[in-house]
Amino acid sequence: MQLQPSPEKRRFSVLLLPAVMSDLPDASLDAEWEQWKKTHNKQYKNKEEEQKRRLIWEKRLQEINTHNQEHAEGKHSYTMGMNQFGDMTPDELRNKCCARVPPQHHQA
């Protein structure tokens, strides 16, 4: 006798599938990701770090594409593009680029 999952369990499984899949990189972007890493000389300490950075990069790419589409519709006056910081969170970028350097005291 083979047990079948209840309709409630099947519905729950289907609802979870998109959430689980969103933690996986979009395979259709593999070539673009590899080219971006090569262009910006990106290397990561392990596969987990690379996947984390890849997902950040994909989110940023989607934001850029959405913005540029809105630009084409006249909603913005400028376009955006991916740069070497595309794999960083906004907080990481702020800390890297906008950190204050304490003043150095020079002896006369």
C-alpha cells in the first residue's frame, strides 16, 4: 500500500517551492555572471560565499533592468549599469565607499 500526501500537504509543498527556488541562482544568467566575475576579477572563498554574492548580484541586476525599462518609458532621466560593486549589499557598499577616515595628525 502506497501512501499519498493529503491535498493540504501537496498545496503546502507547492507554496514552498518558489520560496526555496528563490535561494538558487538563475541558471539563465550563468554566462553573464561568469563574464562579470572575469571582468572585475572576482573570486570568492567558497561556494557558499559565491552563491550569496551571486544572489545579491542577480537582485541588483533586476533592479538595474527595471530602472532602465522605466527610463525607456520616460520615468527616469538616467540609466543605470552594473559595476564592480554589484555583488555587495547597500550596507557593505556604504561601509566600503563612504567610511570616514579619521584625520591624520602631522607633526610640524
